[in-house]
Amino acid sequence: MSNEASVARPASTILLLRDRADGFDVFMMVRHYQIEFASGALVFPGGSVDAGDRDIIDKPELYACGAQGEGPSLDFQIAAIRETFEESGILLARPRGSDQLVAASRASEIEAAHRTALCEGKISFAEILATNQLVLALDLLVPYAHWITPEKLPKRFDTWFFLAEAPPEQLGMHDGKESTDSIWLSPREALEGGESGRFTLPFPTTRNLIRLGKQPSVGDALAFSRGQTVMTVMPIMGRDGDKRTLRIPAEAGYDGEVFEFNGN
């Protein structure tokens, strides 16, 4: 068996946030138990960067630029919005020439007309945007975290996490295929569900929920993240007696360096 690490596939995910009276909620979904990766886990919407995302880069009329400089490249940002639309129906886009996000009623019409076909590969995201005169709101994405799956695991991802305030009145709904449930809940509620066994939380999801939960509101979370330099985290797998562990850089901001790993 080869000892070479498998290649980490580029991927993106968005933590969609909305305020509530006692803090804020984040949109999460339960992955189908038959899905190969993170089956049955509570996760944020997201997935792999694909060729169609890279094609959109050559069509600047379809997006308003987001993070520039040393952060995630445009294909990661485009994939984040496409995957979120595929997995939740929430669309971070504006009508061409407008500074307002697409109305919830219009987003619902576009979702009903195109979401299934997009997921089945019968239409491209670029075609949906062009046909409906839409511009991706990449400028709403705030880079939040960058995690790469440990080298010893067979299925690996190089994932950028973004924060974004959810469009007003776009509620979001799982697709019933890759995910079987969806829920808006506070970071604290998600973590409590993980501790009680109600939810299965992957390690990166847990650590990012803990960090996110320190902020009192959506505005505070976005402002804090805009002021931070994102450090790449690739956990190193190890052992402490009979316990498996993951080691991450202490300076990455996750309240520790060595954590017990239960396989998620």
C-alpha cells in the first residue's frame, strides 16, 4: 500500500448567519447516511469546487468580486455560493445593475425552476445566472477558516469556510438527497446537540462552531472575521495512550493544540 498522501480536493462551505433576539443562528444540514463523506453528520452547506466554477471566472459580468489578495481564489468563492444554492436553495446574488439582493420570492422561483437540474448536471450555474440576469454577491463572503484534511485519511479536502449574512426571508431547505434535514440553530445549540448525541459533528465543524459562538451577533462575527488573518489548519493525527488525537497550530485560534479524535 502506498504511503503517499491522497490529493486534497478543493472545496468550499458557507456559514449562513441570521440574527435572533438572543444571539444568532447558523444554517446547518444533516448529511444522508448513505453519502460517502460525513454520512449522517450535521454540517454547513458546501462541497467541491468544479470546472463550472472555474469557467465563471472568465465571465466577470456574472459576479461582483469578493475577497482579494492572499485569501481564497475566485473559484472557491464561486463554488461556495453554487454549493449553497444546490444544497439549501439560498441564493447569494443580485439582479444585474442592482445593489439589492434578489428578492426571496424571485429566488424561490429560480430555485424551483433550476435547482434540481443543476444538481443533476443538466444545466450549468453560469447558464442560470445569465438566463436570470444575476450577479453573484461574492462581496458578501467573509473568509473565516481554511482546513485541509489530515494526510493519513483516504478522502481529503482543501476547504475554505466563509461567513455570510443570510438573505432576508430566504429560509433554506435541504434537498432530500445528499441531506435529509436542515435547521437554523445557534452555535451553542449545535454544540449541545453534539455533546448529547443528537447530532454527529465533524471535528472541524465543532471547532468552528465553538469559535463562532464567542460572537454575540452576526455583525460582530463578520466584523471580527474581517479583521483576522486566516491560518491554514491541517490536523496531524497521533496517539496519547489508547486515545487518538489531532494536533493543530495553537495560534490558529481554536482554544488548544491537541484534541481527542473520535473519528468524525
